[in-house]
Amino acid sequence: MKQTTITSGYPIVPRTEVDFDLDGDIPRHWFGGDPFKTRFFDAMSTLFPEGEKFFISCVRDYRDQIRDPELQQQVKDFMRQEAQHGRIHKQFNDRLQAQGIRVDRIEAKTRSLLERIRKLMPASFTLAQTAAAEHMTSIMAHSFFERQEVFADADPRIRAMYIWHGVEEIEHKAVAYDVLKNVAKAGYFLRVGVMVYTSVMFPLHVFLILRRMLKADGFSFGQRLGLWARGLRWLYGWNGLFRPLMGHYFAYYRPGFHPWQDGEMLTYQRWASAYAQNGGDAVAAGNAAHAGAA
């Protein structure tokens, strides 16, 4: 059977010279001075270097079976983008290590866990994990960066880093999915079952790391309880961070779902235009994308 892909209007562009001045005077709690908001995104960052390596390996498992030249090129560009994401987040994580956060231990445990999963589970399962995680990160980009208030209080350099990461997640959001469906020939129940698994395990790991970070920050038990109460309301409350994502998230469970059914993204277009106009200045592009959000 011929392998087919549904393409987007966005080319996958590996950008290898991005710089966010991560060695600059970035505050410890860079998200408006809020420890929970800051450490939530910091905790995600600690997972990215090993996570990106995992995603690359899981897609590479099927690379030799791809017959569609367009998908072959998309996989190549996907792997280059993911490698760059891991490199930039490693730079950011070095800041956290200097703050007393044992990022080295977090990365070692993450690496060990992902290695065990790849040894114990079939390649189709780990590829389905990759497709699920790619969907989750891309819908965060769709939602977070279209709403100006979400990152209004964030340090512009870290905001720019996450906007750049989100933009590239949008560009390659269908690659792992297309390999899963058209090359690995995964069925509906594997796809959605692994999405349920990933939807539980990913936030669980983020929260465990976040808890460790708040302890390292020196907050007392009572202070941490208050931070968690306010933070979970910020994440999951009626006007919380994740509520606008739910429609995009549950779309994954439709039998005929494809990532490019979500359509265009105005923030992407603003970012790409500003990035080109400013000679590849990712911070300037991030500021322009944020300023133009609704």
C-alpha cells in the first residue's frame, strides 16, 4: 500500500543559530516572581533533553521502512529540530543546576526510565508515545501563544525560548503521527490507549519534579501547600491554563483524526515574519508574536 501524508502550509525549518541570552540576568522565579508558575515550566524543561532523544530514536526505528520521499525529508528535519530543542533546553537547565536543582539526577532518572521503556515495549508503542507527546506539546503552542495574558508576566527571554520551541512543534506536529499511521500501521486502540497513558504519566513526572524544585527553593511545607493550591487553580481552574486546550486534546480520540485538521495559527505567522525581518533574532520574534496575540 502506498504511504501517504497530509502536509501543511508550514515547512519544517531546523534553526541552528537561535540564541536566547540564557547566561544573562534571568531572575530565579522568572514568571512574574511566581514560584509555582516558574517551576512548572522549569520542570518541563528538565525532561526535554532526554525526551527529545527518546522521540528521535522512536521515529528512527521506522526510518528505513519509509517509502514516501516527502515523509523521509520530514523525518530528517524533525530529528534536526528535536536535537536542537534538546541542546537549548540543556543550556537552560544548566541555570537550574547552578540554582541547586539536581538536574543531573533528574536527567539520569529520566534517561533510565525511557531506556527501560524502549527495552520492554514494542517499537510501535514507543512511537505511539512520541505521537501522543507531540500532540500534547503542539496543542500547548496553539493555545498558550494565542493568548497574550498567559505569558504576559514572563521574562522575555524565557518566553521567547518557549515560543520558538512551540513554533517548531507546530511545524513538525504530524511527522511522528504519519509514521505511526502510515508506516508502523498502528491501529486506533493503540493510538488512543497510549495517549491515555501519556496523559497521566507526563504531568505526573512534571509534578514530582516541581515538588522537588519548590523544596530546593526553601519553601516550608505550609508555603508549598499554598503554592500548590493556587498553582493547580491556575492550571486546571475554570479560567485556567489548560481549559482552552480540551477541544484540541480530545480531537486526538476521533477515529479520523489528523494533526493538521487543527488548521492555521496566527502566532506562527507573526513569529516567522518577525524572525525573518530581525535577522534570526528569536527574542525579537518572540516579543513580536506575544505583542500580536489576542
